[in-house]
Amino acid sequence: MNPFSYERAGSEDAALRAAHAHGAWRGDAHARAPAQYLAGGTNLLDLMKIGVMSPTALVDINDLQPALGSIEIDDQGLRLGALVRMADLADHADVRRDWRVVHDALWQAASPQLRNMASLGGNVLQRTRCNYFRDISWPCNKRRPGSGCAALDGVNRRLAVLGVSEHCIANYPGDLAIAFAALGAQVETLGGGGHRRTIAFEDLHRLPGDTPHRETNLEPGELITGFRIPRGPWLHRSLYLKVRDRASYDFALASAAVALDLHDGVVADARIGLGGLVAKPWRSREAEAILRGRPLDESAARRAADAAFAAAVVHDETGFKPELGRRTLVRALLEAAAQEA
């Protein structure tokens, strides 16, 4: 691990000033920025130890917990501070009852120890588990732009088939972000000059294209302060289904976040998120459109799944993943439809 300076911020303004002082507004907005915010650190410190990330400064924002650590529920929906710990949200009684897809995604993510440490803001920004990204001896366009993508012809069984490019096939590894994408969540941020903005969660992450090192649309030094998830009738039947090699602690090979508004078996509305085999948290509007206004049976679920993976691109070992993704989505839709509203 390379040397770095450490500063503990007591307020949002202090966090921004510290990031600015250490050069967050001189680099690009992502891993190579000189300053990084530190909350739970469960992903950041890992990557620092293996040399993938080498910030010159860490700005500890845990003292912002009173301002950014609340869970609020009202008629409009769910508002979450960015420093809410994953375990606290997963254990919240109202979330367990009314936001099952969010609870399921959290409960199946990481280990209890990591959930106790990890913040929501840090969790949605976690980086790929691609072996070539995490091993600095290999070329990786995400880690070093223009160096190449070793995964294209290498070990790529766990990587993405949706949203990939010729420059990167890394997958997004998280679970909670898939539920947030499906439910149309919004992200609240604070940037330079105290500028606050709200962006659609779907617009937070970027597809790799020819700039895979740019993973989000956050500005340099911009701080996520919270999330808003709207309330809707689709929450009455919702779940997160995760398929993985191990049932204990493992990342998804394929996952589906599903929320359905059904009337007499007919789909009035559907929200579908896909994970495990995607380059970024993925909402499948194509699959949603197939389902609306139609009875939900296995045939309809299969047609929706075919639409969801129509644009899949496979590389060597990922050839099985589109069909795995389709089957995962079909199962999730049918299980959600069978729930009592």
C-alpha cells in the first residue's frame, strides 16, 4: 500500500474542502482521483492493499453520520442517507415488510460483518471483481486506459454479457444497486461550490464504451448524500433472486430484481433489474414493456426474458450466461406473481 494522508471531516462542507485541497478537482472523477471519501472502506481499502487504487488522501466522512445516516419513510417513498449501513437497512421492519426487493438484495449481499460496516453510498459504487482488474500485472483498460482488456480472451466466466464493449467486459458485482435501478431510485449529491443535484440512479453508472475507466457520471469530488426510492403499487409483489456458485457468500452469476403490479393476473406495471452479468446496474425496460397489459404466465415471462437478453454479447466462457439470465428472470417473475399482495 502506498503512503497517503488522512483527514476526518466534521461536516459536508469540510469534506468538500478536504477533497478539493488534496486535488479531487484536478484528476478525473473516478479511481485515479487523488482524494477518495472513506466510509465503511470495505471495497476501497481492499483495492488499496493490492495496488489497484492509490489515492494520495482519504477523507473520512463517518462523522457525517447524524446528517447522512437516517432512514425515512413517508407517503412518497423511502429516503436513505448515504451513510446508512447495509445491515441497518436490511433489519428495518418497514423495509422488510414493504420493500422486500430491497431487503432481499441486502440480505443476500456480502457477509454479516461486511453489512455491518458498509455504507449504502459506498456499496453502490463498489468496483468490479474481474480478476484482471484486481491483478496489476495484467493489462486492463479500466485500471489503465489504453492498455487493453485481458479478459476478452482470458478467464471470463463471471463477467458481463449486457452493456459490454470491445474495450471491457467487466461486470458490476453489487446487489442493492440492481434493486435501486429496477425501482427508479434517485441519487442525491453534493458537489463543488455546494451545488446539490438529484440524478436518476440509472444515470449514476456509465457503460464502458471506449472509456471504461470512467465508471460513473459523478463529478470529481462530488459526494453522494442520499437516495430516494419512490413508492408504487408494484411493491406489493417484489423480490430479488440471486443465482451464485455458493449459497453462502458469493457474487451473483445472474440476478433479477422484480416488482409487479398485478390485477386479476394481468400486469398493470412491472419493474425489472438485472445483475451479475451486466456492465452496470441494469433496468430492462424491454422486458417490462413485453409484460404490461398481459397475463403473467410462463410463456409471457419467457418472452420478457428473451427481450431482456436480445442484445447479449458472449465471449468464450460467458456463453452460458444469457440462458442463465433468462431462466433467472423467468423464475423471479413467476415467484413474484405467486406472492400474496
